[in-house]
Amino acid sequence: MYKRLIALNGLAILAVVLNHAGGWGEVAMFWWTHRYRAVSVPNFDAVGSPSYDISMAIHLLTTFAVPAFLFASGFFVAYAAQGSAKGLSWKVMTVRVVAILIPYAIWSVALFVGDALQGKTYAPMEYVLRLTLMGANGGYYFIPVLCIFYLMSPVLVPLARSRWKLLLAGSALVQLIPMSLRYFRLFGVSFPGLPQLIDWTPDQIFIRWAFFFPLGLVCGLHVDALGRWLVSHRRGLAAAFVAAYVLYLAESEIVFRVTPDHWRQGVSGIMFSVYAVAAILAFLALAEGRAPSVKRLGQLGTRSYGIYLLHFTIIEIMARLIYHFAPWMLGVQALLQPLLFTVGLGVPLLMMRVWAKSPLRGSYRYLFG
């Protein structure tokens, strides 16, 4: 089971890189259209085209990644808790958090310096907000979220042992509340304070992901029962994954057509959570017995944090180079997005490999985890 969890991290990091490559592909479709066509921007002519529809389908397919990382993290915390006779202490989890935060802080400062060199600076409190909540770039918000769950683990683990149904129900409710606020706004239901509540619960805040880490804890503390259940429900979970994905696509399409919100890319809907859970459990069930593919994904999973820290910036740099020096490529999504994905995955892996063999290899864990 634990090899499958590491492989799940490998699959999740592939999904993250693909998701962000697709995001820059959409920037090219709508905001950089003038670089390859004589139009003003933003230009949404591509909406409804095959390139757009395929990009959206892939984008939604990859959104299970953050829930998968949180689930796997909770699972491994449960493993650590089972191996400790005294239970899980805040000291143990603080050590883990510090190990995560050191590379995060180093690369965040590097990004802030890069922004400053381009003339983009922030007020002191905005730097604090970005480091503790939003992240220095579009992908880093996950790291503060994970650290919060780690620090909550000494409280969550006893609940996962003795009152796991209550824990899962409570965490699902916590996650559902901010989702409900967005449904109210989408369909014209209003009440005093609704805009403020929505502003206070962005995608980057941990309560928007409240269910997945506790689910990993519960599964990790009941791993034998989970393994038997996965085996007996393998086909049903595969069918549930397909059905949840289709319903997720349908929800995003309906919302897109009947409201002014462009919600195809979001993680605000109920079907997103259903799809993410189905994807995680289906992978764990189907990965059993597939040793070669699980091993390759596991190798990638052990490097997932370093890839996570680097890929977003590398993809952005590549996209901007294309913008300036090969703008024609921006209009060929079938070429652009695979190139961004390849660079976003390959360059971090190459950097980590070179660093691990260099005289500076002693600093590897401080840079890449």
C-alpha cells in the first residue's frame, strides 16, 4: 500500500505540471492572441473550439492532484503515528514542517527577488500574506495548507482512531460550507455578508481542502481494512471514477452556460470533491499488481516536492520566451502545451540530478526537500 501511495504522489505531480502547462496554454488562447492573430485581447474566439474543449477536459482531469497530495500526506502521518508508542507529538510534526518550509522559503525569496528586479514589489504585510497563505507564485499555496494540517495532526490522529466517522463528516461539512457560498453567488442567491465570506475563503485557505488530509489519516490508520475494501470494489471504483469525471465535466459546462462565471477551471464545486476522492481510491485499487508502472511513478513521487517548487516558474519562463521569440507557437496548442509540460517536468528533474552529483550535494535537501 505504501508503495502505491508514493506512486500516487508521482501521478499527482504529473497532473500538477500538466495542469499548469494547460493554464499557460489558456493564457495564450485568450490573453496573448494578438501575438499570432490581428485581434485585440482578451479574445475568447477559441471558446468552443476543439483545442479549447480538449484543454478544458485535461485541465479538469488533473485537478485531483492537490487532494491526492493531502491524502497521501495524511496517510503517511498515520503510519508515523502507528509507529510511535507515545503517540504523535507536536515536536515531531514541527520538525517535518520545518523541513518543508526551508526549501519553500528559499525559493519564495528567490521569486520575490526576481519580481523586484522586474520592478514588481509588495508592501511588507503582502509579503507576509503571500508566504503564509497565497504563496509566492500561483502554485505555492499548497505548502502552507499542508503545514497547517501537519500541525493539526496531533489533534486529528486521536479523532481518526476513535471517532473517524465524526472526523470525516465534520471535515466534509467544513469543506462544503465555503463551496455552498459560491453556489449562492452563481445562482443569484444573496444575503448580507456573502461577498465578504467568499473573499475570506479563497482557494488558498486550508478549509477549502478540509476533507482530504483527514481521509488519508483514517485510511492510514485502517490500512488492512482499506486494502481488502479496495480489492473487493476495484471495478466499482473504476466505474465511479469515470462517472464522477463525466458529472464533473457536466457541472462545469452547465455552470459555464447558465451563469456569467467562467467556472470550468475551478475547484469550487461539489463534483470536484467527489471526483477527487474517486480518482484517489480508483488509483489505489487499480495500481495493485502493476509493479513496473507503480515503480516508475514511485521514483517520480520521491522527487515530487522539488518538481513542485520549480515547475511553475520554469513553465512561465518558457511561455514568456515563446511569447517573445516564437509567437506563432502560441496558436498551436497541440505543440505548445506538450512542450510546456515537458520543460516543466524535465528541467526540475535535471536540476535535481545535477545538484545531487555536484560538490554542493550536501545542500540538496535544503533546496529540494
